[in-house]
Amino acid sequence: MRKLLVFIFLSFLTLGASAQSARQFYDKALKTEDLAEQIKLYTKAIDKAPKFTSAYHRRGDAYRSSGQLKKAIADYTKTINLNPNDAFKYYARALAFMDEKRYNSAVSDLTKAIKLKNNYDDFYFNRALSYFALEKYRPALSDLKKIKNKRKKEPEITLLEGKIYFYSYDYQKAEQFFEKVLSTNPNNSEALLFIGRINYNKEFYDEAISYFSKVINREAKDEAAWRLRALAFKQIGQYQKALADYTELISIKPEAAYYNRRGLVYEELNNWQAAQQDYSQAIAKNPKWALPYNNRAYAYLKTKDYKKALPDLQMSIKLLPASQAAYINLAGYYWTVKKDKKKMYKNLDAALKYNFKDFDSLYEESQKGWLFKNINNTVEFRSFIDEYSK
């Protein structure tokens, strides 16, 4: 009997030492700034006490802060399993789901959190953000209305309301919310950018340029502002300014899309060699993107570099079999270069079957019409096009 009592006493001592040791690792982790070290210490605490909920939660936070989202979610899931009635455990996992752009999962967790604690504003705000990301604008607005202490997050709430109305195409309401943001913070770049976008969509390009310029003056590396201002400059025929903006964009982020777009501006200036160079850069950045192959082929056709045009058109169609533009250009190639009516009509037919609708461009010399010169004025050609334009 004495031996049994001694054994039980020693067991309690061991358990106490184990629990104390876990707490020591945990407390040390709380005082440590290095995320990797935090994770090691929380792991040691968990090894000592496998049901140490707070250690799992904190380690999840450290994983999330270091971008290890799958591990963070696994730890938050463990905390939920250990304590399924704690709203903040679901909230923590929801934030990690949002980081992973798994917004449906985030909505599910936030809904569970709200059922457990329905008076916490951040739950509603983040569920609104998730609904917004899922393009579910009505429930997003509904959640924003449920926030009680709006002053705490007023700029963020107002900005989100403006975005919701913007993407719902209610530009009048959207602008009201963005102006409200600017009334208290005239330098809010997001609000300025969205008002610029509203003006751009209304085709008020000068006003749009003014707003995009304000953003650029405040945020010199704002990619969206440079891109949208370049588009607006192109729309009003200020091609040199558009080129300058795309050049700046490329210095910020040298991606295929910006080389391709700058190439299109060079086309407007009839600088076909420069356009070819930019399309080549776009292809080098993204060899599996069909569009720059088609655009480079068109530029080759303009400079009568026909041997290079054909393989580019073939590659464009290989990468995107439904490419209307590539089939139109290939039809033009067979007429302009080969005078091969059969292949011309075959590719023209393919473009029209893929729902090509810009029929007028096939007759205008300043547009695609130059590719079909001396045949697009025939009854045969017009009858062929008319069959699709009815």
C-alpha cells in the first residue's frame, strides 16, 4: 500500500513538472520576437502538454504571421476541436482562410463565430469582406449594417460600401461613399483611385487622369494608378504620355501584360518595330499567352515580314483555338501574301463562327480592311460576311 502511495505521489510530481515545463516554454515564446523561435518554443510546450489550447492558438498565429497558412489552419482547427464553443477560435481560422482566399470557408467559420457571440463587430466586418470577395454584395451590405460601433472602423466600412456599389455598377452611390472617405482623409489613395475609375467608366477621361495623377503623387509605385492612367491617355490619343506611363509600369513590374499594352500604343504611332520588340518581350515573359503572338504577327504583316508572321499566327491559334483576331489575321495573311481565296475564306469562316462581330473593320483601310484589299469590295466577299451579320 505504501509503495502504491509513493507511486501516485511521484506521478503527480511528474505531471506537475511536465505542466510547469510547458508553461515555461509558452511564457518564453510570448517574450520572443523571432517567429521561427516562437514556433519551436510553442511546439515544445505542446509536446509537454498535448491539450495546451493556448499554445496551439499562439503557434497558429506565428505560422500565419510567417505565411505558413496550412499549418496555421491545422493549429486553429486543433483549438476548435479542444474548445468548440469559443467564437474567437473560429475567428482566427477564418482570418487564415481569408489569407488563403478561401472565402467560403471563412464565411462558414465567421457564421459559427457570430452564433456563439453575436455582438462582436469584427466578425461581421470580416464576413462582409469575405462576401465581397465572393461577389455576394447584398449579404456584405447586410453585415456592414449590423456593425454597432461604426466609428471604430468608419473609414474601412465606408470604403467597402463604396466598393460594393462600384462593382454593382451604382456609380452615383459609390462616389458618395468615396467622397465621404475623402472628406475626412483627402489623401486616401483607394478612394481617389475608385473615383478615377468611375470617371474612366463614364468616359470622362480627363477627370479620370486627374484622380489617377493624385494617387501617383501620393503613391509613386501604385501599379493600378499608372496602368489606368496609361489607358486613359491612350483613349484620348495622348500616346506619348501613355508610353511614358507604361514604361514606368514596366520598371515597377516588368510583366507580359504591360509590354503587350505598350506595344499596342506603339501601333497607334505606327512604330511597328518597337511594337514587335515589346510583343517579343511579352512572349519571353509568358510564352504560353496567345495574344502577343497574334499582335506580333500583325506587326510583322505591317512591315511585310511575312515569314515571321505565319508561325506566330499558328502559335496563337494553337494556344487559343477560339481566337477570333488570330483567324482574321491569318485570313488576311492568306489573301495579302498568297492570294489564296480558299484558305482566306476558311480562316475568315472560323473567326466568324467564333463570334467575330466587328464587320466594319474588314472594309476600312485604317483597320483590318487593308488585309483584304481588292477583295472586300466584291459581291462575293460582302455576301459571305452578310451571312453572319444577319
